Amino acid sequence: MAVSVTESWLDSSVTEGMIDTSGSYSLHRNDRLTQQGGGVLCLVSKNWTSYTVPIPEKFKTLDIIAVTILTDIGSVRYITVYRPPEFNKLGLDYIVLLVECLEYLCDTRDTIVLVGDFNLPHVDWNLLNSPDDDIRSRFLQFCVHYGLYQFGNTPTRENHILDLVLSSDHNIMSDLQVVETFSTSDHSKTEFSLIVGQHDNYSSSPAVYYDYDNADYDGIVSYLLIDSFFILSKV
């Protein structure tokens, strides 16, 4: 149905005919124009109608492409992302802009499928826990808020899960597996199937996320003390 490529390293000298010599795919690409490297590419089988989702100009520095695919279960918004492996000020600025862009793209009734190389090691996707560094935690909070479930649980580079497969439909994914690397890539390849026929679908409404770090603990204690005093006075 679709193939996502991160760090495509494409530029205007590489034509669509050079990428897909069979002519079997609709190509959606976002080449990095300001410097070498980066870039993302999404190829969608021509058996399915697809079109690129316009992204506001303020997000043009991001390596991201969003594609709407029309399927039997309705529209799927298929998003491919590459996040450079920075954990400094540049990395923080990038994730802030990336999350803002993803929030814009996820503001839809379409089923969300979000894939790519996010370079976010040490995130526990089972316990929904991460280092509190304002980069990994910010992205994790976004995923929880939008009800995105992370399907991959196998490392894709060394001992880390860097390549993610997330969706707002917890039942859309099947046969996900991490296999050998492709060409000269230092990441393992992730393969999966999307169930685009009728199936049970969990609600994709935003999940409740408790922001314990910013809780008003003094107010909570005061409330509990008042409530406890009331109970004691009634005894």
C-alpha cells in the first residue's frame, strides 16, 4: 500500500521516474533544500487514491510529509517524519516545531498513521515513560494526548526503538515485524500491514493525560485537609 523513506537525500536532480521505474506508485516527497541529507519520501500504490496534505510555510524546515489515502474505512492521514538526533537547543527547538506541526495535522477526523525515524531512545512505550528532557517527554505527551498507540516493540538500531509506527486506530495494524537493514542504512527495516477493510475501531478521541509535574500539590493538600476536618466534625 505505502512505503515510507526517511533521510531520502533526494534533490531536484532525482526524478520520479528514477525512483519508481515501474510507475506503480504515486510519489509524495519533501526534499531538504537548505542542506545535504535529510528529506522524507512516501510512495503510495496507485490502487489507492492519495494526495499530499498542504503544510503551512512555518513548518517547511521540518522533514515531514503528510498524505491522505482514501480507503474502505475512510480517509487515512499517513504521516512520515524524520527527526535529526539532536538533544541540544537545536533539538529542543526542532521538537517544539515538530509537535506543533503534528498537532495541526492530527486535527482531523481521518485515521492517523504516524511513522518515521524519531531518534528518541530510552522511551518506554509500554509504561508511557521517558526521560524528562523536554524533547522525548514533549513528544510522548503529544502521543498520549492524541491517543496514538505505538505498535513497534523491537529495537531498530542497536538496542533502541528509534523508528516508530503509531496510529489513532489501535486495530488498524497487523503483521508488524522488524527485519534486516535496507541497502546501506544503519537502521533495521520495519514492515507492517494496515487493515483498511471494516473492523472494530477504538475511539480516537484525545486521551486524558495527567500532568503531575505541574500539579497544584499545595491546593490538593489544602482540599484534603478541609475535607478530612469536615468528616471528623460530623462523626
